[in-house]
Amino acid sequence: AAKRAEMKEVLLHLANLNLGAGKKAMGISAFRQASMYLRASIKYIGGGSEGTDMAFVKHPAFCLDAHQALAESLSCCGEFEEMQKILGYIFKYTAVKEGRMNAYSTLVDAHGARDQFVEAFDAGFRALAEFGDQITRNPGKVTILVELLSTKKFMKKYPVDTLRDLPRLTDTSRAIMLKILVRLLIHAQVERPMLLPLLVFRIMKWTCLYGVCNSSPPGFAAYGFLLIRLGDLKAGYDYARIAMELLEQSGNKSEYCFTSMVASIAKHNQEPILNGLNDDIIGYQVGMEQGETFYAMLTLTQMIVKSFFSGRSLLIVLSDMKLYAPHFADHGQMMCYKRILPCWQLVLLLMGDNNIDSCTSLQCELTGEIINESAYILQINDEAGQVALTFFYKQILSYYLSHYDMAADMSDKSKDYGEKYGKGNFTGVRHVFFQGLTALAILREQRGSGIFGSHKWRKRKSKSMKTMKKWMQKGNPNIRHMLYLLEAEEYALKKKVDLELARSKFNAAISAAATAGFLHDNALANERAGVFFIARNDPYWGGVYIAKAHQTWAEYGALAICKKLETRYTEYIAEDTKHKSMQALRGSKLRQKRKARLSTSAGRGTFKDKSESWAFIRSTTLSHSVRHNLTDSIQASTLPDSIRPTSTLPDSI
């Protein structure tokens, strides 16, 4: 009996050691190793498929802790079926509400990662119902308007700078419900946009009435995002700022990734867009450290798309996509991975489909190495926001390659994107810009054919420019050059123009784009100026601008556009310039390949969920280096000392 008692003590000690090792492994993002330790800890106390009930009876607190940690590690690894089995034990054997709510939180995020939004909402609402809280699942516009007015009136009692002085929330049940509400925010933004305001309003009211908790900062950031969508850029920015200050004040890292991601969206309305890329890298690193894989991967997705739209070199954007694609696959983050695919394909097509020797095709279909456009659209057909975004990517490609009829068709198909899905973020800003550019291109084409111009395109052009002017007046520093280019293009439509005035307008757009760091818009403004002056029989200035456009597009990495210019305006582009730009681009690509060969290659990423059809994915080239020097895309010296990376990422991430 004494030996048996001694053995039980030894096993309990081993269980505690393994639980501690598992949590330590989670802290350094070694999720697979963590799951091994945590399984061992459960085994040592007699848990498993047969002994779990007895283990929960004898060691309820330990079992709850170990099973919750194991479920989180499995979710981070993308092993969702096993995770749901472990969570099932918690729901079956645990009556502690806090433990059950943490399990629900993990389940909501796991469903979201797999694009299972209906299941995510069911889990979230079920969790809230256990606390006796009900929320309208499908609110109408009247309900939202009433709640908005009520919340804005309520928040007047709490000026934004006083929010940091609110007391701490002591009601544990209320804190758990706030956590569930925060978990539902992202899913509402993607699947049920009408529900998002109600969730945010409730978080704000509860925080002000009952006190601040760990879930309050993301709520403040989300409220700021909503205010920006309503047109109040300054107030939205202030709430995002307060959210980050609260995180720093509390030292809380558990919600840092999500808060930083939402705050980064709000910041672009008052700060240069490129500043937010550092925030995204930090958010990703902290998210992985905290085991918040879903939000870490969402932050990566945001960073990649933001990098493309902010005009960074296509080579850098492509490098980031190749680097991080295995992460999405390894962690089972289907939602995030699926959303970067059309952008990835667009980058390759602009670069000449990644093949320098066969870049003569100017096709405008998002089909190539990564996806087949038709199959991809079929797969996401029930996701209206992603469908509209994909058509927007195709609109960009068509416009850049001067296929304006196709761009106009895509403009019609994606016209609701900016208002319904992209409003408030930088993708929505770019959508408004290209809607204006496309409308001006169609008006220009119609004038050339003797048609005065349809009312639809004049209205769309005016709406785009009016929106841009309003944003600029409210302090957005990222849209000045876009508005200047639209104004230059509008002036160029006139029958009688002052060429010097036209040149000053185009020069203003070129200069503003260069100052803001938007390389692609700099190239586009030069190209549009060159085309204008050639059409006005001024070959000197036309040639100057076209040559500069060719040079800047090559620097940007858009070989397909360089080929277009060489085909249409070959007499304005010197032969040595063509060769130099192509050699520079070829050299950059060779350096990228050489670097990849010298690095340690990671295994090919594949999704665990074999039931999902991925027929639209054309690429199987996911075996890229995970050991990547971050200084290629973000200067490590700009990161805080506490989370500054070494020259390479650890093997575990």
C-alpha cells in the first residue's frame, strides 16, 4: 500500500512536470512538442479514452487545466478533430463556468480558422446562453441605428481620454462573456456585418458600466473601427490609440495580437500606411507566443495584403507570401490562406507570371501558378465579400494592363465591396481609387469614340473623388497622391487643356506618390502623364514620362506592365533601358532563389482537413524556407527590445 501511494505521488509529480513543460513549449510557439507533453500529463493521472471520467473526479482542476491547454495546442497545430474531442471532455465533465467558457473560446476560434462561421456563431451564442445572455442574431438596420444612437449618447459621459482610468472589472462572469463577445467580432465582420455593431456596442457599454478587463482593449479598437466606417476618422483613431495604451498599461499580452490588428486598420486614416507594417509583425510574434494562432495568422494576412496595396516591391511581397504560406498550412488556417491566394496570383501575373522569358501574355484572368480563377470563384461563391474582393483584384490587373472594358466589368461586379466590406480599411481606400480610375478610363474611351460619356461612369467618378476629398480633409495622409492623379485625369478629359497646367497636375501626383512611398502609384502617374502628352501630340514630354514610368515599373517589379509599355511605346524607351531594367529584375530574382537554396527548407505545408476541396489551387510549391531574415521586409531594429527577433525565426515557428 505504501509503495502504491508512493507511486501515485511520483505519477502526479510527473503529470505536473509535463503540464509545466507543455505550457512552456506553448510560450515559445512549439505547439507540437507542447501537445506531446500535455498528452503525457493527462496519461500520468489516469486520463485517456477510458479513464478520463475517473481522472476528472479525482483531479478536476488539474484535468481542466491540462485538457484546455492540450486543446489550445492542438488548435494551433491545425489538428481540429482531436481538439474537438478534448473539448468534449471539458464540456462533459466540467461544471465550472470559467473553464467551459475558455473551451468555448477555443472552439469559436477553431471554427473560424476553418471558415466554419455558422458553427463559430452557434458555439459563441451557446456560451453566452449558459450565462443567461441573449443577443439578436440577425439585427435589422433600424435596430442597429437605435443602438448606435444610444451608444453614442452613452459614450458622451465617458470622454476617450478618461477610459484608461476606469476601474478593473471584478465580476468574473461578466469578464468571460466579454471574452466571448470579442471572439465573435472577426467572424461577424466576415460573415454577418450587420451583427458586428451590436457586439461592439455591448462591449463598450459593459466596460464603461462594470470596469475594464483583458477583453476591453480589443473592444475599444473595434469601436474606433466602426467610427471610422461612419466617417469620424479622428475619433476612431483616438479609440485605437487608447486601446493600445491600455494594453501597455496593464502589461496584458493575451489580447495584444487582436487589438493591434484592429488598431492597425484604424491607424492608416491618420498615419502613413507603411508605419503599420511594423505593428503587424509585432502583433504576429506576440500572437504566436501567446498561442493566439488564429489572430496571428489574420495579422499576417493583413500585413501581406497591406504590403501589396502600399506599393512595396513585388519581389518583397512575393517573398513574404512564399515565406508565410507554409505557416497557414501547418497551422490549419484555411480562412487566412484562402484569402491571400488571389492577391498572390495577381502579384505573379504583374511580375510576368514569374517567368521572365515568356511574359508576353496580357491576359486579365486570375489564373496561373497559384489558382484557377473560375474554380476559385466557385469555391468561395457563398462568401460575398471575398468574391467582390477577388473581382477587385481582377479589376486592378485589367486596369494596369489597359484592358479598360474588362476593368469596367469588374468595377460593376465589385462596386459594393468598398461600402459593404472594405469600408474603414486600406483595401477599401484602394477600391475607391480604382473605381475612380476605371470610370475616368471609360469616359476617356467613350469620348474618343464620339460618345459624350454615360451618366453611370460620371456619377461613379464624382463619387470616388468626393470621397477622396473628404478623407483628405479629415487628415488621411495616404490618399493625397491618389486624389491628385484623379484630378489630373479628370482635367485631361477636357477638349481644350492648358498643357502646362496638365503637366503641373500630373507632376503633383507623381511627387506626392514618391514622397509617400507608393512606388506603384508613382509609376502609374508617370504612365498616365506620358499617354496624355503623346495623345496631345507632345512627343517630348510624352517620351520623358513613358521612359520614367518604364523605369519605375521595373523597379516595382511589374515586368508585365514593362512589356506592355515596350510593345505600345517602343520608340520612347531606349534599348539599353529595357535591358538594364530586365537585368535588374532578373538579378533580384536570382538573389531570391540563391537565398532560398542557402536557407534551411521547411516541409511542404498541407491542410489536415482532407474533406475540403482545394481544386482551385494550382500551386504545389509550398516548400519554402521558414528560416527567413526579417530584415528583408521589416527592419528588426525598429522592434521593441522585449520582442525583437533574432536574425532567423526559431524552428518551432
